Amino acid sequence: MKKTALITGASGGIGMELAHILASKGDNLILVARSIDKLNALKLELETQYGISVYVITTNLADLNAAQTVYDEIKTQKIRVDYLINNAGFGDYGLFAECDWDKQLEMIQLNVITLTHLTRLFLPDMIHHKFGKILNVASTAAFQPGPTMSVYFATKAFVLSFSEAIANEVKGTGVKVTVLCPGPTETGFKKAAALGESGLFKGGHIASSRDVAEFGYNKMMKGEIVVIHGFMNNVLAQSSRFAPRNIITAVTRMKLK
């Protein structure tokens, strides 16, 4: 029986690659993003190539009532969501005291509030049907404070903690929650976050969106909880649990320069 996956931030990067992967498995899709042109082009491509059904919702998920709007539209269409993939999010670079407050607020709304609200809306339906998978996209930023990207790192720490907690709450219900923590990835994130020549993307291996998406999909299907893409990312994330917090914070700031 075909499943239906809802993917936020589906017009590019990891979200778009997840759409391709799920479509290749024969799953129907609900794609949510702001760009109607990109979503319609992706819809045509996936329906033509894989013979699946794609439903498009164009909205700004940083709006206050975006999650409820998405949920209500899906209910009106009588579509059951089996997989919820909360992928949409963005970052910002700069000192907090000098930041654009409206942008920080928008980031919290998208990265935290909308993700949390969508989960709250769809989770009871999944528990009722005794089946469902939720994939929340966090980041390796979740494991330490991030000077010069303080709000972004904090939002991802929330996603990690929240996902671990509800994964525990739904044990035995048939629902599984996975939180994906990629490191630096080739997406539109660098440009959107105004990272410029930040050291975060200098040197080392920058993962492709496809590799991260395949990793996240496979771990979601296995029902694993916290999944970190890349060996070195795993090492760094785990080391941050044991090193003094002030040292970790100082090192992170140097990496972000």
C-alpha cells in the first residue's frame, strides 16, 4: 500500500532530494515551500518519472499560523500523512547584538514553532492509526553553542532535544521519531545564512544534499532516533558532550570565522 509523505522545504536541497527518494519508492507526496514555480516543476517531474501523486502547498512556513493552514488543507483533501518530514529551516550569521531582530524571530518561528506545531498536529493521527514516521532535520549545530550564529544553533538544539523526548513518548505506539543532524552540506543554506567565507564551509568534506537525504531516509525507515551524517561529524558531536563547555564554545566560534 502506498504511503504519503509530507515534506517541508521541498523546493531544493535536502528536501528536494528526499522527495526524489520517496517518489522512487512509490510513495505519494505533499510538498510544501514558498516557490510555486519550483514546486510545480518538481511535481511534474516526479509524477511523470515515478507515476505517483504529488500535492503542492505553497505557503511561507515562517508565518504564525502556517502549520495549522497546512494541516487544515490536508484534512480538507482527506489525505492521510504517514511520514512527516520537517526539513524547512534557515540560519543567519553575525553578532547577536547587531542582528536583524525580525530575521531572528522568523528563524525561531520556522525552525522551532512551525516544526513543533506540525508535529503536534499530525502526531495524534499517527498514534490513532498505530503507524507513522517523523523525520526532524536538525544539525550538528545542535550539540554546542554557536557564537555568531547563536539563535540558529539554539533552534537546532531545541529540535534535537524535542525529537529525543517525543521519540521516548511514542514508544509502543507504532510511531517512530528520527532527528537528522547533518554537518555542512551543499544546499542553499550558506547563501541564505549570509555565511560568505565563513570557515564552516572551508576545507574538509562538504556533503551533498543527496548523500544526506539518502542517509536520513534510511535511518528514518529503520526507526533510529539521533542520526549524525558523517564519521567526523559523529566524532565532533560526541566529543562536545565531554569537553568543557567554554572550550567547545570558543572552538566553535573559531570554526565559524
